[in-house]
Amino acid sequence: MEYELLKTDPKYSKKSYNSKVKQGETRLKPNTLKQIKKSQLAQALYYLIVLLIIMSAFLFINKLSKSSNQIKLNQVELKSTQFKLKELNDSYTKVLQEKATTDAEKASQDARVKELERQKTELEQQLQSKLAEKQRVASIQTAQVFAAQANCGSPKMCIYMKESGNNPLAVNSIGCRGIGQACPGSKLPCGADYACQDAWFTNYAIQRYGSWDAAWVFWQANHWW
């Protein structure tokens, strides 16, 4: 590092120069100061970018972990419900095979059959609900993986970037318009208002696919949505 003594006295000797250096009366050259500041700023920006990358990776891994745990829990619940349904079907078959001879026995048998049918219907509904939830969670996890691979942050932003480059003024060759490319463009009730377009496309994604995650999974498979 270069140092320069501010010489205000032309009679400065080498001895007095060294004395002034010891007393801390040297200053950095202006160009050197600028270089140091630029270097420190670049270093600070580098560490900030690294920190942001680490935080993004941590959040992504955390989301995937939660999704994986949810899928495992759903699988356990599914197996439990399927086992209960099998037991119920076995009981139902046994009751039907019973030979009732008296009216009282027939009435009792009918009552048990109706109760078993009610329980069976309820378990089947639970099973369908758990299957749907399993598919939903798996879809979200798939969407998160796709979003990470595409390096666009979120399923919604991935669609916007793929469709328009996230440009609310974008119009393609056949007249599709906006950040999500509404077709025809005339059905998008917004001008260049980004917030308005975002709200409209969010409603579209939820109404048609149930969520942005599901919409992005569909986009990955078809390259349109």
C-alpha cells in the first residue's frame, strides 16, 4: 500500500519525515482510497449474494422436507384406512352369508347390513379424500422441484417468466397478452397494471388448476396453460 506524506513545509528533512510517519500524519492517496472502497463494496456484495443463495437453498430444502413428511404421513393414513375398509368388507360378507330363520334374526341382520354399508361408505369417502390429498401434496412437491430446476423462484413466477418474461406489456403473434399470456388478449381486463394482471391470472390458476403449483406442473408437461 502506498503512503504519501503531506508536505506543507519545504524544509522537511528525512528525519522529520520519519517522525511524522510515526505520529500518524500520513494519508492514503485519493486513488488508493477509491480502490479500497470499491474492493470493500464488492466484497460486501459478494457475501450478501452468498448469504441469499444459502438462505434460498435452506428454505427450498425445508419445503421439500415438509412435503416429504406430509407424503409419508398420508401414506400411513392411507394404509390404515385401506386396512379398516378390508376388515369392514370381510364383516359385511360374513353378515350376508348368515342364514336368518326368524323375523327377529332377519331384522337384526338387515340392521347390521345397513350399519356396515354406512361405515363402508364413510371409509370409502375418507379413502378418496386421502388419495386426493396425497396427489395434491405430491403435485406441490413436484412443482417446487420444477421451480428450483428452472431457477425462477416460485411456480407462479416460473409461468410468468416462461410466458412473457414477466412483462405486463407482452403480446405474442396470435394476440395473447400480459404476464401470463391470456388468450385471446381481449379477455384480460387490465391494461399494463401488473397488480391487476397478477390478481386475474392468480384467479385463473386457482379456478382451472386448483393452485399455482398444479398449474406449473401442467405447464411443464404441456408448455402452455
